[in-house]
Amino acid sequence: MAVILAALYARYSSDNQRDESIDAQIRAGEEYAQRNNMKIVKTYVDKAKSATTDKRPAFQQMIKESSLGLFNTVIVHKLDRFSRDKYDSVVYKRKLKSNGVRLISIVENLDGSPESIILESVIEGMAQYYSANLAREVMKGMKETAYQARHTGGQPPLGYDVNEEKKYKVNDEGAEIVIKIFDMYINGYSYARIIDNLNERGYKTRLGNSFGKNSIYSILDNEKYSGVYIFNKSSKKDAVGKRNSHLAKDDSDVIRVDGGMPAIISKETYQKAKEMMVVRKRAPGANKAKEIYLLSGIIFCGECGSAMQGNRRKPINKPMYISYRCGSRLQKRDCDNKEIRKEYIEEFVLSELERNILNDKAIPIFVKKINKHILEQSKNEKSSTEIIVKELGEIDKQINNIVNAITQGFAYDEFKTKMGDLKERKTKLEVTIIEQEHRSQAPKITEDQVKNLFSMFRGFVKDRNMPECKKFIQNYVDKVVVYKDHVEVVFNVVFTMLKDYEAYKIKSSIKKTTLFNRYRNIA
């Protein structure tokens, strides 16, 4: 009788289970193979992987390699080791079958008869019921933990660690990054500029990756940073095991404990960031418009508070009419504030920006504020360096402990891995210290440098370099508010040359009739 070539698949689903569970499954599989004239040519093992999902590396490798002719049988201890999801079970058994591979369960001992097929379906249904029931019981326990504002598992957010009592505590290094992200965002920084700023400084996410738009969004959207503990907010996985983390559950299902987290930012800061996120989301087509709208994202209706949107229309026998129109008037029809010509309002903002901000009288004031900011940044960098130096001290202690253990004869492979990780972290921290020391010694800004900056902008306005004008406006103008009878412009002075910020507000106002009379000749 020819020897049957078989693969053995073993799995356990919890970190709390031990390797003995895997060993027992493998031992039972080998004994079964020996009794039934089978030769195990390959063993696939998934540790701490749930069978309710098909996202198991060894399992997927086994399915893929079933088409190579390496084996014609797969042995599992029980069917629930293969899958507890009836949909996945059917799909992957069909894949094995199409590759000429049959699935054998040692415990259930199914022989392919009609009775076995029915029994197999019942067993799979029971396994899925068990899994769902277990998930429900686990959720009960997790909810009790959540009501106590304790950690329920997974990676804590950036800026937090978990103590022995499973309570959150602030991680100073991560908290510094979180504070910087919120400060930059509410002071007008775009996602791109925040990302560049963080990555230039060598900051990393909780998982050690470079920052991207999604990681910045997740931080700005996380109410935990304001001191509110939240559990069970994200929606459940769908039928194929995917979860949309941006899709929230109904408020009645969410557990919230105000004061359950040590706050890293104030509630006011979090709320302001959320409001700005909503406003920016209202104008998703800003960069796709045919016209360059200099005020997109920062111009609002003073009557209802909605964002104003660029609008183009072609009256009969007249030139193209381009304006900003209230979003509520355009979409909901519940605001009667009139639209305003694009040319009028943009010319006014440009002229007021030059009159109030980019003038020679303001230069000494700006230089003073900039240099004050440089001094404050220098102090912050030194404070941050102290935290890093403290961490370096802890790393050196751990390295010395490993060295002492090795010299005493305790040589384990784990020590080598740990030593490598510690040395890599130490090198990165030492580089960060050098960079921070360099930034802390930043030279003072001179009046000539500021004059050159202002002169550059005036040239952009004169040459009608609209993309560059837009960059300046988006940096220096906080918002433009259009009322029925007048217009207000609030300037937010952001010094981009420092790759950081220092802001204060200046406000200009003009009656609409005056605005129309002043700029009517450019229409």
C-alpha cells in the first residue's frame, strides 16, 4: 500500500494557553499518521491565533501550498482547529478539495459518508456557537473591567503605559508628541506639515513606525487624551472579518468614564481640534476645483456658521461669475446670506494681510516674538533631552545586567536579541539628543530675514502667483467671516520659517458696500 503524504495543522487561540497544547496536537497527529500508513511531510503551527478569522499565517501558507502537490491530506486534531467560522470552513475545504487534498479530523473521525457530512455540519455549527458564546462571555468581563477604567488589552495609545493594576499612566516621551500634534493642528498646521515636522525630529508612532495621515487622525480623534476613558466604540467586524475603526457604535453601547484616564491635553483643546476636523472635512473638493480659491477651508458664513464654498456660474451673455457661497444656502437652502464675489473678498484679504501683518512697522515686533519663541523652544528641547538622558541611563543598566549575566555563565539566545534591541534603541536616542542640542542652539532671527520674507510675499501678490499666495494666506489667516452687511478677517501669524509656530490674533473688518465700491473695477 502506498504511503499517504500528509500535512499536520495545529493551533491554539490564547496567549494564556501553553505550548503543551500544540505539542499534544502534534503528538496525536503523528500517532494517527503512523496507525494509518501516512507520512507527515510538513507541520503548520499558528500560536495564539483565533479560528474565528482566517488571518492566520501558517494556515494561509498551508492552503497556498496545498496546490503544489506536496501532500494530499491535511490532519487536524479537531475541526475547530481548522476553523470555527462556517463560512471560512466551507471556503477553505473547497480550496483543499479542488487541489486534491482531503481534510481529516482525528477526534471526529468523519469518513465522507452522507451521515458524516451532516455530522460535520453540526460540529461546525456547534463550534461557531461556542465561539460566539465565548465572545459574549468575554465581553461581559471586559465591560466590568472597562467600568473600572482599566486596560482591556491591546496596545495602549501613544503617550500612555499600563501599570501593574492595569490602570493607564502617562508616558512622558509619548505625551510630548501628542501635545505637539494637538498644538500644531489647532494652530493651523496641515496633516502634511505635522507629519513632516514629526518625522524630521525622528518621532515614531506607538508601533515604532513613521507618522502618516491615519496615525495623526487617530490621535486627534481620540478623546482619551482629554481624560475620558472609552470602551467598545468601534463597530464589530463584518461577515468577512474586517473592521472599520472609523465607524462608531451607537452611544448606548459605548462605555465612557470621565476622568478615567490621566489627561494629556485639556478638554478645550480636544474640542477645538474636533471642531476644526469637522470644518476641514466639509470642503473635500478644495484641491480639485477648476479655480484656485485662496480662502477655501477658512471662509465661513457669519449668519449660520457654515463653511462657504467656491461657486462658478455662467449668466447668459455675461462673463463667468465666480464667488463664495454659504454651504447651507447651497445644500440645505436654510440660509439667506448672499454670496460674495471671489475677486472682491480675496483682494481685500490680500491687502489687509499686507497692511496689518507684512509691513515694516510690524517687523521689530515680529522679530522680538520670534526670538522669544526660539528661547522657549530651546528650553523645551533641553527638557525633552533630560527625559531621553534618563531613558539612556535605564538602557545602560539593562545592558550591564545582561553583560553580568553572560559573564556568570548565563548565555541565552534571548539575551543576544535583547542586547541588540537595547543597543539599537540607545543609538537612536543618542542621535535624537544630538539633533535636539542642535535645535536648542538655533540662531536668533534678524530683521533682514523677516523683511526678505515679506518682500517675497509682495512679489507673489504682484505677479498673481496664486498657488504661492494661497500658501501664505492659509498660514497667516485664521478665518474670514462673511456677514450680511460686513466682512471680518482674523489673522493668525504663523512663522513657518521656524518649522514651528507662535501665534496671536489681529482682526480687520469692512462693510460690504465699502468692499464692493473699492474693488468693483477689478470685476
